[in-house]
Amino acid sequence: MEAGKVFITGAGGMLGNAIYPYFAAMFNDVLASDKDVNEDWLVKLDVRDDVGISNTFKEYRPSIVLHLAAETNLEFCETHPDVAIATNVDATETIAKLSKEYGSTLIYISTAGVFDGTKKGLYTEEDNPNPIMVYGQTKYDGELKALKYCPKTYVVRAGWMMGGGRNKEKKFIYKILQQIAAGKKTIYAVDNRWGTPTYTYDFAMNLFKLLKTEKYGTYHMVCEGDGTRYDVAKEILHICNRDDITLTPVESDYFKDDYFAPRPVSEMMYNKNLRELGIHNMRPWKESLNDYIHNYFFDHIYCSDADRKERRKHIRKSSKEVLVFTLKDNSGYTEFSGVIIDKSVSGIGILTSAELKIGQVIKLDQGNGTLPKKISEMALDELRNGKSKKVGMESLLNNYFCVTNIASCDTSDFIA
């Protein structure tokens, strides 16, 4: 894979929230676009605007094109098939043709929804798609367009998406977390539809590894394991320690008034081609889910309506493992010092008043695991004054990290 410019479509959503920071850390020149500009690193561009897309290729001349833009609302696709076709098929054809013209490598993100769900077992890349709804059909047609018109194409199918945090998450997991936060004592989840989750942050890292192989074709990229929506909801309640909530299994017809689009009985997939390349690094979905909730929805753990003293007790217990750190930019210039408040497999939560930005690459120099009184008092003073932020980071290499999330701190969560 040659170093060069990266052009991302539809970067303002859940997946783009993970892909942009990672690729911005790996490449010097990344152009991220979306029809809805909700981040300062986005430029406005609708993939259905052929002139706008053509001009972007002409002016930017990307080496790599990550085509994330899609109409993904199944019900909307059923009632507005013309919009689904224009977005998922026609725009993909335009982008594929331009990618070939400018010698770009194209990554087209697709879905497990291209299958009809009748297979007993996990779908591999060798199974023939047979969509049963408009969304799945248009995404499969998009796959065919991408592979037909651009020889350097990766078609990458994702499963049930999780990621994006509070601002971008819009799928099943967030809906369960919202019900927990709202104090629901009974939650209903479908138990007759099977699938395989995909964690966006693991997906972004694995996508970069796939790009380096230059082995074009179709790939499945999902977490290890499978289950029903009920299984996922059950694990969420387990992570959040919500034994007090009753989880009730229901069939999909229970939600038919709101979710009327046909859905496959099974969307379970297996990453056969990734394994054959030796670059399968997608973790078990329960591990990724635990990581995701701890990084982005920490306040849901130990329940939103739990006794405040119990939450503070947990925070104080966790704080025994804090590390002193110094952050530096790529030039080695010291930015600031602070304390780590949470550590996990794919992210590090820190407490700081520094002005950081999403996508910024910094170096983390860890101390010896002790917490000097001066730094501790400084951090708490800044927290009391409302200056501190919680910052999520993603490990890159050699102690370098990419900022992936910045959120406000709840003072009562950290000060007894």
C-alpha cells in the first residue's frame, strides 16, 4: 500500500467516528466528508451529487477512497426505494468509476443484510447473497458496481454495528442503554433473530491491516461469536450490573409497528478470508462490548439511579491504579501532565484540562504508577472548576495514541 491521500465519504456517522481518527493518525492527508457536517473535521459533500464527487476527485486525487456513505435505515429504504438506489447503488457506481480513473484503491462498506438468513450456520464470503429487503438489495447492487468498475476494490461486510459513543451511536446497544438510564425495570429484546456484532474501533484497525495486503476482493469483518439481540441486551445488563432489570425475550413481530422492513432470521458471519490472510484481529463481541461501555458509557455502570456513595466507592477503588503521565506531540514538545482514570484494551480514559482535538496524535509517557500529591490536587482543583475533560484514546504504536473521544466530567463521579 502506497502512502498518499485518503478520501472518506459518509464520515459523520458511527463508523466514520472510528475510521477518521485512526486513518488521520496513519496518513498525513485525509479528507473526510458527509452530507451532514457535525464535526469540525468534516467537509460537506453529498455522494448523490455527481458533480461534487467528480470535482473532489479532480482536485484532491485520492490514493485511497473509503466509501462509508449509505442510506442504512431499513424502514426508510422500504418506503423510499428511489433514495436508497440513488445513495447505495448509483453513487457507488460513480465513485467506483472515478476511483478507477484516478488509480485509487476503493473500500466499499457493505452489510450482512445481503443474505436471506436461511443458512444453518455462519455465512462466509463463498455464500451467495440473496437480499430480502430494499436495503440489502441496494447494498448488494453497490457491491457489484464497486467490483465491476474499480479493479482495486475491497468489499467489506460488517455485522450489527456498535460504536460511536453518545453522539453517534444510534443502534440497538444505545437504545438499551437509554432504557437503563431512563429507569426502565423491564426491557424487551428480540430472541428469534441471530447476528454477529462489529465493533467500529476494531473494524477501523483491521481495515488498515487489510489495506496493506493489496489482496482485493470481498471480506467479512465481524467480531468473534454470535447471538440474538436478547443475548446482546443480556450482556449489556451484566456489564452494567443491572440484575434489578427484567429482560424479556420476544419475537420480532413484537416491534413490527416500528420495524416493519423484512429482516433475515440469521445474519451470522464468519471472517474466512481474513483468517486465510492471517490478519484476523476482531475480538469476541462480549469483550468488545465491555470495552465500549466502559469507555463511552461509564456512568451507566452500577446503574444510573444507584446510591451515589456506591458509585464514588467504585471510583475511589479504581483510582488506586491511576498512573501519572506526560503527553507530547509528535515533535516531543511536552503538552501537559495529568492522571489516567481508566484503562482498557482499546482505549485509555484520562482526566485533563488540556485542549485536545479528535484525531490528534500524541505520545504517552507513563510514570511509575504512583500519584504525586501535587498532581493529584491540581487535577481535582481543575475538575472542581469545571475545566477537566475525559479523553478517550486509541493505542497506535510505540506509546503513540490517537484521541478518539472527548467528554465532560461529572464532578460527583470523581470527588467523594
